[in-house]
Amino acid sequence: MTNKYVCPICGSKDLTLRHEASYIYSYIIDSDVPGLKNSKEFHSYQYDKREQKDSRDYVECNLCRTQYPQQFLSGVLLTDNRHGENQML
């Protein structure tokens, strides 16, 4: 399987689509350890409430680490098979 996407900065085809998100985790303070779902020991994954604050999707070149908006998969990062060059929108 050939990769039809290429980094316009360094020419690498080693790209990764990433989803990045940030959350606020809340734990109710009760008589034992924080969090109603924690009884004997605190476990951060047993939260009482989670709120997503931010998220973004992007494509990252694994060679030069340049990041591109996900929408670039529709054009800028496509390899033009006729000329072997990048198509620019």
C-alpha cells in the first residue's frame, strides 16, 4: 500500500493524524479518599465528573514535526501522481 500524502516541507510520507484533547477531572471530597467512586485508595481514572475543555485534530510529519490542519488531507498533503509533486489548494 502506497501513501498518497507527503509533507510539503521535508517530502516525508511518514505522517500521523492526531487527536489532542484536554479535560478537567473532578473528584467529590468525601469522608475517605477523594471521589465517590474511590473508597480505599485514590485512582485518578475513577473521577466523578469530566469536562472537555479543548480539542483539536491535526496531521504531524514524523520527520520534521511540522503540524498541519486536518483539512490539509483534502489537498495540500496529497501527492500529485502525474508530476510527483504536491498539489497546492
